[in-house]
Amino acid sequence: MAIKNRTTHLMVMFPVDMVEEIEAYKFNNRIKTTSEAIRTLIKIGLEETEKLEEE
């Protein structure tokens, strides 16, 4: 039986200015954790990429 909602731990390094932007996004959108903000931003980026590929 497959496990749903499984997560994987990844170590990723970001430039300081990008971390500041992520933290600002987290604050402005009332997101509780930096990890959740990063996942949200990646999801938005992936969705936008898919839209561009469909055109």
C-alpha cells in the first residue's frame, strides 16, 4: 500500500538576499514557517512554468 503525503528532507543553500525575500514573503502572507513559504513559492513557480509550456 502506498504512503500518502510522504516527505523528503533536502538541504538547499540560498543567497542571503533570497532568504530575505523569502522571509518577507512569509511575513506578508502570514505563513508560519520558512519551509512552508519555500514550498509555496516553488509550487507557484512550477505552476507558472506549466502554463508557459502549454502556450
